[in-house]
Amino acid sequence: MPNIKPVSDLRNYNEVLRDVAVGEPVFLTKNGRGRYALVDIEEYEKTKATIKLLSQLSEGEKAGREKGWLGIDEVEKLLAG
């Protein structure tokens, strides 16, 4: 179950931060609407790395469509380099 708190709870930020854990962000609301998410630094780094990987895979797919795909023999030859 998501951990949702009003942003005003940050007055006692130690209590809010105590609830943040890997895979368990704390969502902060302002005027009853979701506004912020507090995540553990490990979770943040993992998300950042995932976004970077997906971006690179997308670039590779785009290059393959525009410039043509390499066969397995060509890839092995490039890697043996």
C-alpha cells in the first residue's frame, strides 16, 4: 500500500524520511493532489541507470533501422577487434 502524506508533514522531516525505503517511496501531496515522491538513493540510482539503458537501446534500434542491422558474424568480428 503506498505511503502518502501531506507535504506539511515535512515539518517533522525525520519521521517522513524514516518511512522511505528501497521500493517504498513516500508520496507527498499538496492540496490533496500528488506533488512529490521521496525515494531511497539506491532506488533513484537504479531508475536513473534504467532510463539511460533504455535510451541507449532506443538509439541502437533507431540506428539499426536507418543504417541496417548487423549479422551475428559481423558483430563477433567487431567484438574480436
